[in-house]
Amino acid sequence: MIEEFQDDLDELMDDVEPVGGEAEDQLYEHFRVVVDKGQAMMRVDKYLFERIVNASRNRIQKAADGGFVMANGKPVKSSYKIKPLDVITVMMDRPRYDNDIIPEDIPLDIVYEDDHLMVVNKPAGLVVHPGHGNYTGTLVNALAWHMKDQPDYDANDPRLGLVHRIDKNTSGLLVIAKTPDAKTHLGKQFYDKTTKRKYRALVWGNVENNEGTIVGSIARNPKDRMQMAVMADPEMGKHAVTHYSVLERIGYVTLVECVLETGRTHQIRVHMKHIGHVLFNDERYGGHEILKGTHFSKYKQFVNNCFDICPRQALHAMTLGFVHPATGEEMFFTAEMPADMTALIDKWKTYISNRDIE
């Protein structure tokens, strides 16, 4: 018998408040079953079809192909043969939430929209999905309002909606599926790492190399559950790869471009900290402190003014590319850096320029 999994509220708060980091991989367990000792080997899609009410075998197969069906904690395809005592779980990319999502008239910056999907440019400060502590005022509530007159769109249907997520205080591009097929197709692209995503980040310090690749498994920090961290033992976390290149060195900070090969929670924030370059004003990882520069009071005041100008981690999901789920067309979108990051970079340039003159 399948038992509905009861969320651990502590972990739910940790995972949902940041809204998925730069991660499409953040999944939540909704169903679980331990295979009986006497169970004969059987395809996992058939096994689940016989046990999950109102789920078609085709939908289960698509879920498995998208990486949402697990055996003993690892994704399996629909052809996987279950064995006695296997722990089979069905994951969703949204936490358990028992209340209906209420449409709310929240402005959306829509970059593109058709019958299958839409791309939005999320502002910093907007939570992506309802969760512990944020049940209203989210991007999902805004989407529900925007599509309230479209009969085929149900904001409470997990087969529709967000395909991936970015943190509350990260700005930038997100793709939303308007049909189940679109979500399955797009979700598989993220799972297969065929999407194209580039971020802009302002980090503390002078990044020595013009470009590089950071490889480090990421897991929850055992010393601080509000943080993620690179694990010394690769088996302890999820494999993560970030490619970076320096765009501009501006005194005590550096503007970098980050390309995600994987999408783990807080991946860019954690990887950049791992190489000694915390994102500017990233409070969770210590970037809200003055990490580089002088001890003069004038400089301290300048940095505090910078914190006020951009009161969040300086991270923006600038580009997003994928194959359209219906037409097969390669699509590519760009959202220029928002005003707070632009003003922050300009202020640093002015400060360094004036300092050089002095």
C-alpha cells in the first residue's frame, strides 16, 4: 500500500524558502512504498499503476522518463524491474501543499508566451512557489491569475507550471509549462542537461583565472542546515559542475558569468564561495560582510551604500535556451541585468575610477 509522505517541516522550510536555488533538481517526496518480500519482479510502471489511484500508466512512464520515479533513492526508467524490499518513491517538483493556490493579481514580466509555455523574468524578492511561510504572494499565485481564464490551466495540477526554479532573491528567467506534455518534455531537457543557462554574478575579490570549472558535490551543510556546502566526500552530495568566466574586474569585486552544467540548490552561490569568492551581499553565505578592501571608514560607508543599492545576492539568471516542446524549434531568451545590479556595478566602477585618480 502506498503511504503519503508527511513532510518534515524543518527541511521543508529550508528547501522552500530559498525556492530551489539555481536548481531544477529539488524534488519532494509525495508517495512511497516498500516492495513486499514475496513480490515477483515486475516493471516499476506497472507496479505503480496498480497502486496509485487515478494515475495512468502513460503518465507514470513519462514521470519515470523525467527522473521523478526513484528506486532506493536513485532515478529509474519505467522499464526498471522492482525487487523485494525496494523502496519506490514518486517525486514531484513542488512540496506537498494541502490548500488550493489562490490567483493573485501580481504583475508579471512576460518575455514570451504561446499555447504551450511561457517565459517570465522574475524580479528579486519574489518567492517562486508557495511553501512553509510563503503561501501567498508567489510567482505561482501570479501565474494562476494570469491564466485564470484559460480552462485547461489548473494552478493546482503538478503536471503544469514551473519547470525549474531560482532563489527568492535571485532575478531572471524561468520557463513555465502550460500543458502536461510541455512540462514532461521541458523537464526532461533539464534532467538531461541540454538546456542553456547563463548567470551574471558580482562576487567578492579579484578572481585570479579568466575562466575555470568548479566541480564539487553539493549537500546540506551539516553545521548549518540553512546552507548548502561542497562535500569533501563526493559520495555525500549531488554531483555539480559550474563553468565561470571573468567579465570585468572592478577593484575588490569581480563580475563573472556562470554557466550551469548541473542545477543544484544554491549551486553558483556555493561553488563561488568554495573557490573563495562569495557573492556580493549574499547574506546566507557571508557576502553581506565586507570581505575585501580597506579598513577606512569612508570605504566601509561606501560598501554599506552598495548593500543598500542591491539588498540581495548579486545574481541574475540572464539567459535561457531550450527546444520548444511542440515545434522542436531552438529557443533562446535574454533578460538584461536589473536596475539594482546595474547600479551596484556602476557604483563600484565610479569608486575604483576615483580611487585610481587619487
